[in-house]
Amino acid sequence: MTVQIEVGDTALIVNISGGTMFTTLRKRIEIPYNFIEEVQVGNFKFPLTAIKRTGITTMGYKAGIFIIDKKKYFLSYHDANKVAILGLKEFEFDRIVIENEDPEQLVKNILMRCSHINN
């Protein structure tokens, strides 16, 4: 996978490599936990109305920056059923959708650091 997630002490760090790095024009996204207002495991439905800013869309892969319903998304996934979805406030992106081997555990790890989120 070309995106690795680090659960740091003060921020969630998304390290981007390979082809995804070139198509998204970035190597890293650092998200301080206080910018996260919602986090969930999801089945992400990619809308046909999405506008691609930078990135790639194929039948089996979505990665890059997209505008969806007037909100800025960062996407990186092959399997839309194995993603963590982050809702952000006052950040560069409104939503981040990232595939993970164990999205449930990733969400638990994030929630442990985000006491401001009510579940």
C-alpha cells in the first residue's frame, strides 16, 4: 500500500509514497487530533459527481484530492469496505478516507487520543 498511517502522540500522520505521492503531489499529511471531529469505519461510496483535483480513479483504486458535495476530500483506497473516514474541522481537507488492514483498530486508536469526540 502506498499510504501508511502513524498514530503519533499529538497528531495522526499519513505518509504517502509511490505513485500516490506523485498523483497527489504530497508526501505527508499531519493532522493534529484537535482538528478531528468525527471518525468512523465505513463503506465509502464514491459518487459519480466527484471532481478530481489531483489523483487517480480506476475501477479498483481511488487516490488523490477530490471535491465531493462542495467539500475537499483526500482519498486513498482499493477496498471501499476497509476504510477509516475522518471528518475534520478547520483543516486543509474536510474528509480523509484511507484504507487500512484493520480500520476498526485504527479508529479505536484515534478515538483514544480524541477525548473531545463523543461517540
